Amino acid sequence: MALDTSADSPAPLRTISQAVGEYIGRLGAVWVEAEIAQLNRRPGMCFLTLRDLEAKISMGAKCHVSVLDACAAPVTPGARVVVHAKPTFYGPNGSLSLDVREIRPAGEGELLAQLERRKQLLAAEGLFEPRWKKPLPVLPQGIGLVTGRESAAERDVLENARLRWPAAPFHVRHALMQGSESARAVIAAVQALDAEPAVDVIVVARGGGSVEDLLPFSDEALVRAVFACTTPVVSAIGHEPDTPLLDLVADLRASTPTDAAKRIVPDAAAELEAIASVRQRTRHALLRLVEREQHGLDAIRSRPALARPATLVDAQLELVLTARDRSRRALDQRLSRAHDEVGHHLARVRGLSPLATLQRGYAVAQAADGTVLTSVHDAPDEIHVRLADGHLVTRRTAVHPDPQENPDE
Amino acid sequence: MSETPEISYEQARDELIATVQRLETGGTTLEESLALWERGEALAKICQTWLDGARQRLDAAVQAETGSED
């Protein structure tokens, strides 16, 4: 700025103003990180006051409202931003301001570093440890849902859960899911649902957003509130790559609200099919068992010992009959031998009897008392004469002794 | 189905097998054999009762299911 001036030859203000304006104009656009101190929105234009993050330094800025609206995160007083701006000098009142062309949610890097520090502190306390994770009910009796009123996340959870399990019983609590009040609202909703006996799983669902949008779900108080819950909590925040601290402390992390719906209720159709198949298999197994046992029983019953119990008696009967036959035969032989003996004796008896002699013409003379007469001298008056076929009774009329052969007589 | 037998199926089956084996081995008096055979018959009946009952319960379950599905 080689403006040659002295007390005697001052430059007019307009020259200075113009020179300063030209000098500032040559600065060009720069990237600036700052905090929004004030925000004044007018039709078409917006006037801001930017404040340094540490030093007590502020500067005015302005931009078209479209620049404000194009920012991914809401630009509110207190928000940290990075702006692309060109310093401009306004001649009529000699003010310096930044002509903002782009606003980005600020300090994402710083924010993430802060989150990382919080995460490590809470992890060191053990809040994220797997041993604290509670299992989800297989079939929930009551599903608590914390989500934004009429949000896409609410619709995603309800619709997808009911597609899988039409009777899914939901207890929905709407809460502010964005902004500085959000964490407190979500804590209140989660605690209310945790106290509800009918609720046995709680889902916190929200659609995607910037890191700043999801900041409430990394809130330390919320993390501790969820950790203290006796009911299992499912976090379903944003999209796959988003990992607020709620994801870490939750008992189950769902990548999206739709994914949460799939995790909390079983697929009714698939479950029914599985049950039917298992029932079919158990029934077949039982039937096979009964059939196998029936075959075994049939086999035992068909064995002769049971099937034809008569064989028991038959065997004994045969023994008895055999014995009887043998005894009969033995007796028979004994009898016939006796018979033979008798015949033999009879023959002998007959041989010895005088009958044959009588038949040849001999006769036996006997006294009435049966005494056989051998001498004419002994003969009584009445003599019985035995012939072969009977006997005669005769009377003695004469006695003729034989002449004595012995000369002595 | 008659009342549930007082001994289990497995008990009845095992005793039945043992009984038949004794019968087949022999060496028993006629009176003992008859007693064994009568016991065998009774055991076989118990086994059959169990098996019939099991089958009936299966059939009833299947029928109840097909009935509820209609």
C-alpha cells in the first residue's frame, strides 16, 4: 500500500476506502472454520456473525439463503461450520464481511475425535462388553419402538416386522430424533418402555443423517441409560456405515431400521414350515419305532413256544403215550407167555391123566368113597366103574379071584 | 384301549424274551412250562397294548392336525 500521504497532503477517504477494498478484493476466497454466533435470515439473504472457536474474535458474514439450505446439517446459532467465503469490503459503511459461498457442517474431524475419546472411556468402563449383551426374545410379547413421529424409520420397522410376523405387538413412543433435545427425549422414551412389563425388546430407530445428526445417539447419558435397561435394546440408527455409540452399547446392532425388523421377529412362514417339518420327522421316527417293536413282538409271538403252546403238552403227551404203549406191550407179552405156560401145563396135565387109558377101553373101579379097587377081595357090593365118558354104578354079583400063580396059595 | 398296563413296554418286552428263552431251553416241569407260557401270553398282550396305544395316539394326533387344518 504505497499511498504517499502527509498532514499537508491527505488522501480523501474514498481513496483509502477504495484502496482497502481493492486490497481485500485481492485476497480471494478462503476456507474458514468458525462457530455461528448469530443468524439473521431475511428474504433472499442471510446475515451471520461468525465467531472464532477460541479467541474472542467475530466477523460478519452474509450469504444467499440457498447456500444456507444446501448445508447437510441445519445451520443454527452455536453450530460449528466450515465456510468457503471471500472477504469483501463494503465501502458505504466501511465494514468488512465474508461473502459465504458454501457452508459445511463443521469440525467433523474434531467431532469424530471427540466421539472416539468418549467411546474409549466408556469402553474402558466395560459398557460395551459382550457379556452384558442380553439375548433377544425369540418371539417378543411386546416390542417397544422409539422413533420419530411419522418417520420413514417408523414405517420401515413396522411394515417389515409385520410382513414377517403379522401379529407383532408394537408399543410405539415418538421422540425427537434430531437436535440437542433429542438425547433427553430418547432417554425418556427408552426408560418408559423399559419400565413397561409388556415390553420385552426395545428398538431405537432413526434414518440416516450426517455425523452431527446422529450425535444424540452417541450421547453419554443415552448410552448409560441404555446400558442400565433390563430390557434388551436394539439400535437401528442410520445406514450401514454409521456407528453411533448407541450401536456399541445396544444388545443388538441392526444396520438399518429394516434390518431391525428382521432381527426382532421371526419369519412366521419359515417358522411354521420348520415346525411342520420337525413334527413330520418326529412322527415318522415314532412310527418307525412302533413298527420295529411290532416286528420284534410278532417274531417272538410266532416262535413255537408261544405260537403253538400245544407243543408243550404234545411233547409230554408223547412221552406218556410212548410209556403207555410200552407198558401195554410189556403186559401183552407177559400175558401171552403166561398163556403159553398154561397150555403147556395143561398138556402135561392131560398127558398125565388116565383119560387116554380109559379111552383105550380100560376102566377104573372105585368104591363109593372114591377108593380105587385093586383087589377082588376088597370089592364092596356097590362098585363105581369109571369109563372114558362117565361112570357106571354096578352091583357085585360074583367074585372070581384069579387062580393063584403062587403054589403056596 | 384298555387301561394302561402297570409295567412299561420295555419291561414287558424284556421279560417276554426271557420267558420264551426259558421255554425253549426246556428243563422245566410241565406245570412250570404252562405257567411260563401263560406269563408269556400275558406279557405279549401287554406289549401289544402298548404298541396299539402308541399307534392310536399317533393316529389321533395326525387326525387332530388334519382336522384343524381344514
